[in-house]
Amino acid sequence: MADEIFGHPRLAAIYDALDPDRTDLCHYVELARRLDARRVLDIGCGTGVFALMLAD
């Protein structure tokens, strides 16, 4: 279920700006790297920041 505050498209556009420090995801990117993961299923919610980090 989406956070109601970000349900409106204009508010969704600022979602990442309100939480710009996503260094918490670096641990998971490193884990995928160590496991030599070729596929990762990102079932989280958000704007795709984690998926983009993995794609790098």
C-alpha cells in the first residue's frame, strides 16, 4: 500500500528529495556483489533507487 501522502503525482516527484541519503542500501548492493548475483528481485516500495544502484 502506497503512503497516502505520496499518492498524488506531484508529491511522488519529490519523494527522493525528502530522503536523499540512501547509503543504507550500499550494504545490499555489496552483498549482491559478493554473492556474484546476476539477478535481484527488488520487491520494495519506492522510486527505483535501489534498482538503479544494482544496475550500476
